[in-house]
Amino acid sequence: QVRLVESGGGLVRAGDSLRLSCESDGRTFSRYTMGWFRRVPGKEREGVACMSTTDGNTFYDDSVKGRFTISSDNAKNTIYLQMNGLQPEATALYYCARAHFLYRHGLGLDPVGYDYRGRGTQVTVSS
């Protein structure tokens, strides 16, 4: 079983920043694209950013480009999501996920391409 554990969420004000963390085991981390997603009740899951832990390439949803940054610490088997300039519409449950084996080297934000995911961490942005 793949273990993914997110942390770093919280209640912040509009304009504030947060850094989310997703710790995984080594089997998950070293050869797979990892992604951050968010979910709002009543809405479809939304891909936010993803990163190849092999070559460091990244891909972002247009809605977060320039404000969110995905990064990794391979030694700690952890990926991060730095979120700056948060706005109320960013309020969601954020979770990390590992790409499916078939897409392990790709860069895409379709949730269908990811199989294992963590339980998530709640981010709430007040206006």
C-alpha cells in the first residue's frame, strides 16, 4: 500500500501564503510523477500542479500559475506546494497523489491518471 500524508493546511486570510507538504514512502517517490489536487464539495476534483520527481519538470493549472509552486525534497520523500496570494476561491481540501504506473513519467492534471492519494489537508481562505 502506498502511503501519502499531507500537512500544512489551515485557515488564512486573503493574500496570505501557505506551504503544504506531502510525505511519501520511497517506493512512491522516486520514479513517479506526483501531483496536487483540490476538491470542493459539490464540484469536480481539480488538478493544481504536478511534478516529475525524476527530472524536476513541473506543470500547473492556469488558475495558479505564478502564485503556486510545486517542489520536492527527494531526500525526505516529500513534495511541497507553496501557495502565495491565496484567495477565498482557493478554499478546498488539498491532497497529493501519485501518477498511475502508465503515466508515471508524464505531466498531466487529469485525476484519472493518478491512483494513490492521501486524505488531504483543508485550506480555508477568508475574505
